[in-house]
Amino acid sequence: MENKRLDRVNSEIKKSISNIISQQIRDPRVNGLITVVSVDTSNDLSHSKVLVSIYASDKRQEMSSFNALQHSAGFIRKNLAKMVDLRIVPELHFKLDHGYEESEKMDRLLASLDIPKEE
């Protein structure tokens, strides 16, 4: 039963953080396409690991956006408290997701292999 509740909490936090990032953050360093991939909240609701994917023109811009996002964690948490009905609003810990880059690497690697297609 507890797991279903935590899943709902994670889903609500994910949706709310996505809205806050896209609509309320005015920091010009937070740019590029930022997607909240997943949220993993501890059982006591005190901490949430927020996995984000940032699509930017280069690595430097990606890291600049990520650092600015981490710097905005307090602002995001404060606004999250207004949006979600939780007694305890978790402390947010942002992590950068490299899954997209890894899948692109695999696609390029597979495309470079000369494998005959079955007909």
C-alpha cells in the first residue's frame, strides 16, 4: 500500500517540478530543453532525487543549465510546497540523466555495423 502512495507522490512531484521549470524559473542560464525524467522520493518523504535530461547545443551549455538548476533547488522546493499537498516537502537533489546520449551512441554504433537485413 505504501508503495502506491509513494508512486503517486513521485508522479505529482515530477509533474509540478516540470511546470515550475518551464513556467516560473527566469534564470537565463537555465536554457535548452529540460525534461524531468523521473523522481525518486525516500520513504520518509524527506529527500527526492530528481533525474533531469537537458538537451543543449553543447556540453558547456548543458552543464551551465544544470548548475543553474541545482542553484534554483530552493526556489523550486518553495514553489513545490505551494503546489503539492504534503506535510513534508522533500529536499530536492538534481541528477543529470545521460540515457539519451547513451542511446544515441548505441544507435550510431549499430548503424556502423554492416549487418545484412533479413527479408
